[in-house]
Amino acid sequence: MQERIEEKSFPNNLEDRLAIIANALNTEFKSAILLHLDDTPREAPEIRVKVRETIGRGYLPSKSTFGTYGDTLHEIALVAKKTITRDTGEVEYIGYSLTEAGKTYGLPCAVLSLRYAVDNNISMFQILGSTASPGESRAPYNRIRILRELRNSEELREIDLKEALDLYGYTVRNHLDGLVKIGFVEFDSVGAKTKGKYKFQWIKSKPLDKVEAVRHHTTLTRRVAECLANNDKAFDYNELSKVLRCGNVQNISTVLCGLERQGRVIRIFPWKAGELMSKVRILDNGRKFHDELYLPLTGLLSDSSLEVSRQEQETFRESQEYANYIRRGIELYRRVSPNINKKSPEERIEEIKALLRNKPGMTSRKIADILGISWMRITKYLSQLSKEIRIEEEGNEVRYFSG
């Protein structure tokens, strides 16, 4: 038998530490595993048993998942990996235990993260995203950086974030889409504004009784015209759809374009060419995350509040509420996990077809948002459906309709 114990080095730089910790906290499973490890190496089945003893009944993943996460935590220096192999080279045993960095930083950070997630009823996966992301830096760290930049500024453009963080534009856009979905940021741009790139406003000098029906939409033309003429504000077609309680957004868009051709309405375009193509600002939920989780994490990782955090962690693990936090945290992640809730491509395609039948005229990003899967995967499915759906271009956006 041969025994090998492997341990990665934990960085001294605060930003490098933050990047590592972000990768450890992006799912409640990882936090639960950290909180059930100590100096004694344990195999994946043993770790699972310990978590089961804590939560009692409730969902837990397979034994192999605990091994996978054990390897992940080992790669980011929070867990040591003990491997015993036979003389034949066959692996006999793999056990995981906490490193000094895991005990000093991993455990307190896991407690902070778990308590924040449960107290705010949101999985860290929804906030930080997946570690399986392209690029030199992972999504959890990049999302923290984006929120930090926005917290320190009143308002930024997408290109400002791209340049400040040295990230590709599509990377920034994908992270912003995810943060918009959970109400952490507000993001408008020429090509990504989900509520319409422009709005329509009635020209007050134009009489309402001279309006001509657009195509065959006689009643809808009258209702849209009356709504605009009797309001001083401008509307986009999604807003009009809600006001008029008309589910067919495409018909409203058709009527608005027709009224524009008649000279009854004008488009109100929010962007000045060459000056502003996007704007991003942080919302209250994003500020709360920054102030209540990010700042305490950086204090801990910079050693300024280390002793207090370690005492809190020890008290928390001995408290009566500990089991409930572990159980509820795991359930939060179970609900949003793309792997646990994974559906076959055929099932996803049927979901898209049903969605377009009920809500025609959506963009690929809107479909991805509703179904909770990546935009790139949605575009792949839409490509496969090209012969069964109708595609219309509207400015810089592409909209999809049931065939």
C-alpha cells in the first residue's frame, strides 16, 4: 500500500483569497461539506452520512457528488486529500479533511454564506453562478467584482465594467443578465433591453378620430390609439400589453408601427448615438449582498475580523438552529440546481414550443430567463427548431414565434 496526502497552498493576496472562497461558497452543498469536515480524513460516503445525521430527512445527492465536491474544495486549498493505492496502482481509499486554511477561513466563510442564503431565501448559486464558466476567472468571483464596482458608482455602462474588470463583453452581459433575474441590478442597453428598445408617444396635434385601422386590427388599433392619446407618457409594446390586457405583444407592435407610419405617434429612443449605449446600476438587493456578505467576507479574509468570525462559527455549529440552516440551505440549492433539475434536450425543445405558443414574440434571452437555462443553450435549441418556428428581426433584436 502507498499513502499520499495532498494539500494546495492558500494565497496571501486578498483578491486571490476572495476568488478561491467565492468558488467554495457558490452552492450550499459545498458549505455543508466544509462544515462537516475536521482533521480526520473521511471518504465521500462518510461525509454524506454525517450530513444526513445533521439534517435528518430531506434531499441529499449521491455519494459520488460528495467526492466531486471534495475534489473541488481540495483544488482551492480548503481541503486536504488523502489517497491510499495498492501496489497494483488501484485506488483503495480517498479521504478528505480540512486544511489550516479550511479551518481558519473556509468554516467561518461557509457560516456567513449559509446564514445569508437562508435568511434571504436565495441560493448562493443564483447570486454567484457556476464555477464551470469560461475564461481565466470563474463566475462567482466575477459577479462579486461586478457588484463591488456598481456599489462604488452611481451608474456605469456595460463597457465601463468590461474595461474595469478586464472581461469580455459577452461575459459581462451574461453575468448582468443573471443579476437582473434575481433583482440585484438594473440593466438597459440598445441590444438587451427586455422591455423594448424604445417607446411610442402620441403626437398631441394629431386628432384621434382620423386614425385608420392597421391591417385587420380594427378594435386593437382604436384601443392602442386611445390609450396613447389620453396619456402624456410614452409606452413600449410590453407596457401596452399589460395596460390593455392583451397577450399578443406582436399584434400591439404591428399596430404601433402602423400608427407611426400614419404620423400619429413618434418613437422615444432613450439612447444618444455615440454617448450612451447601456446603463447599469445596483439595486437594494445587490447593495444588501455587498454590505452584509461581501464586506464581512473581505474583513475575514484580510484577517481583520478573523477571531470574531471563528468564534461565531464555533457557536453556530453548536447551536440548535444549525441543523435547520443546513437543511434549508440544501433545499434552496436543490430548487435551482441545473444538474439536479436537468431535463433532456427533447423536453427543453417541447418547453420552448409551448412557451412560444403562449407568449409569441419573445427574444432568446427572455426564453432563457423564463426557463432558467443558459442563453447559449437556448440559441442551440432555437436553431434546431428553425423549420418549426418563425423568426422576425426588430431593430437589433430577433424575436421568435410559433410556426
